Amino acid sequence: MIEAKDVSLKYPDGTLALNNVNISINKGELVYITGPSGSGKTSFLKLIMGIEYPTSGSLRVLGQNIEQKEESQIRKMRRSIGPVFQEFRLIKGRTALENVIDGLRIIGFSPRRLKEEAELALDKVGLKHKAKSLVENLSWGEAQRVSIARAVARKPSLILADEPTGNLDYENAVKILNLLASFRNENTAVVITTHATHLIEGFKDATFLRVASGIITKDGGERL
Ligand SMILES: Nc1ncnc2c1ncn2[C@@H]1O[C@H](COP(=O)(O)OP(=O)(O)O)[C@@H](O)[C@H]1O
Ligand SMILES: [Mg+2]
């Protein structure tokens, strides 16, 4: 579902954020991407979402070529991706439930199913009791769960979570990683970035990738 061949991303200022990456990620796979701050983790997720385009190489995501001239197709493809952004991107002045509903509405869910699916998603992240709270009144961890509910409500083929463990203490960070991993199934792949390598030690049944200065390696050190 993700096929990167010799993909590089160079920003206009000359920063080489990803350097000749060759990766394939399969349907239903769980992938952890670790690497220090500034190594290229977010850039990789941006490429997968078609927010940035490769400056060289070819990238296919969910059957779609990620290149500038495919912009309108990429927009459609994004409906099958559930993104959990580092900064959540929730809409202030709206409740938790409304935020999840809005996330479904913009991808064209039938009005009849909006509320029901949004409530179900909030329940899955353990936040049913906060459905009517304004998002600005939620704690950081609660807002994050709303953002996860919004991502999973659309039943995406691919969930992308960027540094979901950001501000959390060890115990809550592990809980969030487990929650995200729980949405992985045969139809849904989950890709999670984190700079906190120690948090994912001991996790099993997953693919571990490491990024350093734009170069991605497998767990064993083999360059991809
Ligand atoms: N829009 C941009 N323009 C120029 N450089 C950028 C941009 N976004 C990120 N970078 C640079 O690309 C490199 C990788 O950044 P990023 O992918 O955000 O790393 P990470 O998510 O691992 O912290 C860093 O050197 C960063 O400063
Ligand atoms: Mg980042």
C-alpha cells in the first residue's frame, strides 16, 4: 500500500530531509519509525499524505502516485488515511463530538451516519463522557484522544500518527501506543513515529524502522 523507490525530499532551502529511501509497507502492517528530532520522520509522513512531493524517485500510496500533477486524485486518496497530527489540529469552539463529526463530513460521509460513527469512535478511545466538552477545555491527553477518534472514525486503510507520545509520561505514552496499535487489522495499517526509542522496546509483531539524517534503516541496520 506504500511503495517508495529511491525517494528523496529536498526542501527549497536545500535541506535534504529524506535521502534515497526504498520502502514498502503492506496492508495491515504495524510500523514504528524512530529517530532523533530533525531526522525526517514528519517529512516521511508528509510525503505519504501528499502534503510534500518527492523531489526524486517514485512514491505510490494506496494505488496513487504521489506527484504534483495528481493533486486532485491525492485529495481523494487522503479520505482513506486517518492522520493524527503532532499538533492535533482540532477546531476550537467546537465540542469533541463535533470535531469528530466534522472530520467525517469533510470526507463525504452520509449525514445519517455521522453522529453514530463519531460517537462510536469516541467510545473506542475512552472519551464518550467528554463528547459534549469543548476541545479547548480538554487536557492534552484527552485532546489527543479526540484527534485519534477523528482519524479512526472514517475506518481508514492507513493510520498515520506523528509523535503521539509527545508530552506524555511513560505510562500514558505506552497506553497511547497500545491504543493506536489496537486499530491495526487486516484492512488497516498503522504507522507511528516517535523519537522515544525506549517506549517501543519490547513491542512485538511490528516493523521497526529508524531514521537518521534522512536515511531510513531497518532494525538490523540495513539501509532501505
Ligand atoms: N518546510 C521545511 N522547509 C525546510 N526544511 C524543513 C522543512 N520541514 C522540515 N525541514 C527540515 O527537514 C529536516 C527533517 O525534519 P522533520 O521531518 O520535521 O524531522 P522530524 O520529524 O524527525 O523531527 C530537518 O532538518 C528540518 O529542519
Ligand atoms: Mg516531527
